[in-house]
Amino acid sequence: MELLFFTSVLLPQVILLLLLLLLLFLLLLQEFIEEILSPPFGGMISFVKEAESLMEKVRITQLVRGFSSSWKQSVESMSQDAMRSFTNFKNGTSIIQGALTQLIQYYHGFHKILNQPAFRSLAVRSELINLHHLMVEVKKHKPNF
């Protein structure tokens, strides 16, 4: 009975505690490593971190501009391809509707990310397609039965 209590109740708690301790150790170890690297290599480390941040912003700009310039054509092409690929009208429309729904969910997530403090100052945010506008346009590809 005591063994059953230990294996079913205490063992998972002990494992969780050990994992938390390991995580804490790894975090402290990483912090220590950063501290010893900082004096001799701090300039390079700062440069790399800043450059990575700038590269992220460049990538975001490319993503926003790419989406803004091609989304309508891409949705139209995707819709046509799905309807040509599936001879069964119902299957084709189900697939395109699923794809369009997923596109809206991804774009909504993209909007949420760009509303985070780290990205709020990006000028390219003004070039984002309004989510409601995207939804209205996507609804035009919903076939009527």
C-alpha cells in the first residue's frame, strides 16, 4: 500500500521537483556563462543581439509587404486550384474553406504578434491589411449552394 502511494502520488511530485531544480540550475548556469563572456566579448555579443533584432524587423517588413501585395491573387489562385483539383464540388469547397479559415487564423496571430511592444514602433505596421477587410474578401470565395 505504501509503495503504491509512493509511485502514484509522491514519485510524480519528486520528478517534477527534480525537473524544476534542473531548469533552475540551467538558468543559473546560462547566467553565469553570460557573465564570464561579457567582459572580454561584450561588444561583440551586444552587436550580434542588435543585428539579430534588426534582421527580425527586416524579415517582418518583407512578410508584411509580401502579404499585402499578393494576398488577393494568392487566395484567388488557391481557390481555383482547389476547385480544379477536386472533381467533387463539395470536397473542393470544404478544402478551400478550411484553408481560408486557417489563413485568417494565421493572419490574426500575425496581427497579435505585431501588436506586442517590441514591434509596435515598426512603420510597416501601417501597411498591414485590416483583418476585417481580409475576412470580407475571403467570404467572397465561399461558394453558394
